[in-house]
Amino acid sequence: MAKPIATIEGAPASETAEKVQASAEAAAEAEFRRLLVLAHERGVLQGLSHLLEEPDAALGTATDWATQPGNLAVVKHALRFYNTLQSIDPRAVQELLNGLDGAAKAAVTTRDDGRVLGFWGLLRALRDPDVNRGMRFLLRMAAGLGRSVGKPKA
């Protein structure tokens, strides 16, 4: 008759955890080295060294670059874009992005039958509450865009 197994031999749990930790650290170190090489190849490290060693000279170089006519326009546009982003309500942007996500998922999962959609088909589609709600939203966006751009200048 066979004897029951009294003990199970294997690596203690702490040794296994140490091996996993060492493997994760090795992977992180390899990734850091790869990033360091890329930063060196792209000149990022040289620029950072210059910034840290001579901050006044680096600031002067940045100021010289920013005040050149073409670059000054880039800086102005970036500041306008930043100010515009600050004025947008984050909740409205989140709702819009959620709606776009839902629209994209519906567009991908809905099968297209390949038929041409004519005028009467569009009118029938407007009976669908989801289509109707989406069209009303797009029309409100168009109205808001029209108000924001104002009247055309003659």
C-alpha cells in the first residue's frame, strides 16, 4: 500500500518572490538603459546638461529662439491654445469623449448592408430615438459653432 505524502518539497515562497522581484528590477533597469541611450542619441542629455550647468545661457538661447518672427507666432499660438483649453469645462469634454467612444463602438459593431441610403431612408432613420438624439446634438453643436464665429466680415 502506498504511503501518503506528508510534505511537499519546493522552493520556499520567499525565494520565489525574491526571484520575481529580481526579474522585475532587471527589466526596469534594461528599460532605463534603453531610454538613456535614446535620450543621448537625440541630444536630450546634452541639452539637459547645458540647462543644468549654465541656466542663464540656456534661458538666453530659449529667449533668442522664441523672439524670432516665425517662432514668436508659434509661441503665441501655443499660449492661445493653452488659454482656450483652460476655459473649456472638463465635464463637457468628458461627456463629448464618452459620446464619441460610444459612437465609434456602434459604428464598428453595426453591420452595413451596402444599400444606398436615400432621402426617405434618412427620414425613416430619424424615427430611431438614438439617431434623433444624435442629430439634435450635432445641430446644437453647429449652432454653437456658428454663434462663436460670428457674422462674416464683408
